[in-house]
Amino acid sequence: MWMNLLTVIIGIFCISASAQNWDWFFNNYRAKPIVKLFGRDGARIFYAILGIFLTITGLFHTF
């Protein structure tokens, strides 16, 4: 149950970062390869899709 909640929180965080276009998020060394690969707008779309996927997985995953 805790993993589901954590997955939902991380998903919402990714969606928020992509929607708000947070510089500190996209300038982080972990996000740099995605930004370099897809560009800033592509990275925002990537993280929005990732966030939606994580949120849905956390909400509907059963053990």
C-alpha cells in the first residue's frame, strides 16, 4: 500500500514539474539526458506521460 501511495506522489510530482516547467527539475543531472535527447518541450511531454503512467499504476495496481 505504501508503494502505491509513493508511486502516486511521484507521478503527481512529475506531472507538476512538466506543467509548471520547473527549471530546477529540468536542469537536474538526472533529467539532463532526457532534455538533451528530446529537447525541453519533448522532455516536458515525456515527464507528463511518465507521471500519468505512474499515477494510474499507483492507483490501480493490486498485489
